[in-house]
Amino acid sequence: MALILGLESSCDETAAALVTTDRRVLAHKLARQEAAHRPYGGVVPEIAARAHVEALGPLIEGAFAEAGVTLADVDAVAATAGPGLIGGVMVGLVAGKALALAGRKPLIAINHLEGHGLSPRLTDPDLAFPYLLLLVSGGHCQLLLVEGVGRYRRLATTIDDAAGEAFDKTAKMLGLGFPGGPAVEEAAARGDPRAVPLPRPLLGSAEPHFSFAGLKSDVARKVGRYGVEDIAASFQQAVVDCLVDRTRRAMAQVQATALVVAGGVAANKAVRGALERLAAEAGMRFVAPPLWLCTDNAAMIGWAGAERFLAGFSDPLDTPARARWPLDPDAEKVRGAGVKA
């Protein structure tokens, strides 16, 4: 059994966790920043980076105290090295490098998306490779075949906006506040998902990818013409329909042990329920991490570190922070996706 210290600071959550290779979370400390960003309706990178600097040290100390261990007991330090807001990523990665150097421990630089992608294996030891992963978050919307630790084959990505980004901007247009995803989901629960005609971009298309920019734009045209709750419900249903359609297409193309959903949008109950029904229809196992593991956290970074540690991976102390870091760097660039894909 090895003990991994995980650090996460890629967006607006600062977190530290101690995770073992036998799937125990000995401690997890997290500081959120919603109050700081709420007046602006979204995450302000400079505010986020400064908040990470203030919060990370006490969180690491708190995690060690909660677990009753010290740096000497740690076998490796895992820190998010990207993708994300570069100022925030640098805070956690530099802290991880300093702890690794001071304690003479291996550094494991974690791709934040790999943290999400491997997180279901933290709580489900029976989840075996290869599995089909729908990764849905504020910045990414991808379908990947997870063949093993560090081995990802991208099947689809968004050609414009991510699903989580569309949720956040829809919440802003509807005046629902920040963070947008939970706010839209709450309003949608009181609305009619059939009330507002909205597009389903690429639904039924032979192109494998996602698109949400047109849906987001049409929501803007509907504001003031329909009730807020009906728009929220109809928007959420449109996103669900697109996710299910694109995932169904991918399922028909690969052999996988399970359908897995991860990332912040995986916390949405309508999304989870629809994907679970899709998997059941196909006779495929459905796996999703518990809700607390869907949003950004350090337990998933610690677990990704544990998986990579067991596989023999480590990284040099001059490993750079990255704003962009695709899981499948060899994937063909798609129209409109730019470097984010």
C-alpha cells in the first residue's frame, strides 16, 4: 500500500487529499471560491489564482492533521499540471514540486482530465479497462475509450462550446446566478422540458462530435419570450438529448466493459439518469462516481497519482504547467475545436 498526496488548483476549487493505492481517502480538504466570483457571473482567473495561494498551505496542513501522517509517510506527490487556468495550475504544481523536493518524493504531474477519467475506479474496484468515457465538464466535452492508465483514444469532442460552459452561460442569461450548472438544474426541476423549442445540434449526424454553441445562442433568443424555468428545463433536455445521441453512436463503434460518465456535468441528475437508461438499453454496465467526486477535487488527483505510481510513472521537477493538455495528443484535429480539443 502506498500513500499519495494529491493537490488540485486548476480552476476555482483548491483542494488537498491523501489517498492510498488500496482506494482509501484518508483526508480531503477543499476550499470553494463561489462567493468571490459570483459578482462577476463567472470565474475570474486572477482572483482564483490569488485565492489558491492563500488556501492551499492550510489545506495541506489540515489534510496531514486529519490523516495523522506527515510528509515523511507519503510515497509520492501528485499535482494537477493542466489543463486549466494557468495561474491556478501553477500554484498547485509549484507547491507539489516543493513538497516533492523537500521530502525527496517522486512528483507525479496529473492531467486534470485523467483525474476525472479515472475517478470512478476510486470507488468501483470492479471497473476494468477498456471503458467508454463521456467526460463532461465546464471546459470539455469528449468521448474517449480508456484503454489503460495513460492510454486514451478520443472518439469525439466538442467543435465549439463544452456542455458545462453552455450550462454556465445559460444560467447567466437567465439571471440564475453562479455556479450555473446547479442553478439551471434547480430551475429546470420546476419547468416543462417541452415548452420551449430549442435545437439539438448534430443530433443524428454521421459526424461523431458535439456542438452546443447554436443551442446556447438560441437560448439567448428565447429569453423574455418564455418563462425562465421552462427555458431552463428545455435547455437541459436539449443537452441530455445531444449527449445521449452522441454517446449511443460511440457505443456502437467500440468494445467496452462499461459506459462511464465523469466531470462536473456528471453531477446533473437528468444527465446521469438518461445515460444510465442508455446503458441499460444496450446491456452495458453504467458507472458514475459519487456526486462529490464529479466536481473538481483532490481525491481524484490523488487517485490518478496512485494509478500512475503503481504503473511506474513519475515526472521531473521541471515539468511545465499547461493551459491546454489533450488526453489523446494524436487525435485528429476537428473543425472549430482549436487547441482545446
